[in-house]
Amino acid sequence: MLHIMNHAAFDSAPVDRLLSRIGEGHTLMLIENGVYMVKRGSVAAERLERSLSDLTVCVLAPDLAARGITAAEVMARVTVVDFGGFVDLAVDNAVIHSWI
Amino acid sequence: MTGPTKKKFLFVMQEAPHGSCYAQEALDLLLTTAAFGQEVSVLLLDDGVFLIKKGQQPDRIDSKEIAPVFLSFEIYDVRRVIVEQESLHERGLDQKDLLLPVETIPRCRIGALIACHDRVVNS
């Protein structure tokens, strides 16, 4: 299953709530302001890092670039995808949910 | 008749750039206020600190440039850009990640800072 998140959360409670709702083996796709969550050293990145054994985290490259987050600033073990990669994820996952 | 009085304005910005139009509209209002000779300061809280993150390339998502507006503040006599320390740290950011020199203050002093202005505009 594919989960899409387009906004960022930096307080631990909303990040934990999101991660608790994502099942094992699922993929989390971060787009728009959601990409801020993979910024190395942020509270959100620390929480995401602890969940990486259970889920795959993908982030949209153009949204990172627009917000000035360089490849070096992206936390480890995150997959950076372009628009085409995002389309592939949407095609490969029968069930998709966008968190608002 | 008396001339226009000068007031101390504080613009509190809490939203990230590019995801919404909040920042663009707040900056339009801010520059207009400054152009009318008012004393204008800016306070960046929460995701608002991302407004002045270095290296933004908004053309990658066909979005408008926002960061350069902050670099034009000097021309408009906007002298104080204040950033909350905790907001930076929670987001993995440091002064060196920012486009311009700013004053940083701790969260516990935000209330007192806001209170010493005549008008507060939030976005």
C-alpha cells in the first residue's frame, strides 16, 4: 500500500500518529511540504529513521529542490524519486491513501 | 492636521513557502506597510523558518521565488528579522542554512517580543 503525505509535522505526536497508521511493508511517499520531514537532523527525520525497518520512505526530487533541500541534507535510506517514479508507485500499489 | 503616526508592526510568519499562498500575501502586505514608513519587524516561527532556507529552486515546481524578497528588506528599511531558536532546531536547521543574518530568540521570549509591538499581523 502507498501512503501519501503532502504536509510536514515536526512535533513528535503527529509524526508518531502517522507512523502508527502505516502498516508493515507499506510505502510512505512524501510530496510538497511533506518533503521537509526528511531533512537530516530534524525531529521528523529522527522518528522516520526508527521506522525504516518496517516501511519504505520515498520523497519527490523536484519538491526537495524547490525547497532548497540538497541530496546531502536528506536523511539516509530514503529513496528520492522523480515524477515518473511517483507515477510508477501509483501504478504498482492497488491501494493508495493521501493523509490530510 | 497631524501627520501619519508611526507604529511598530510585527509580521509573524508560520507557514512554509511554496505549499500555500500565505507567505506571498503576507510579504505583499509587509512591503506595503514598510513603504508607508511604518516600523516593520518580522518573526519567523514553526515552518516559517523554511522561508529563508538557502538553495531554494522554486522553478522546479513552477512556483514563485519568495526568498529574494527577504534580501530586499534593507531597501524597505525592514531591519529586524527574528527567528525562534527551537523552530530552527526541530527542523534540523542552523543559522548557516539561512539566506540572511537573523536574530534568534528562545521560545520563552516570544510572548514578550510580540507584546512590545503596536500591531501584529499573522500568516
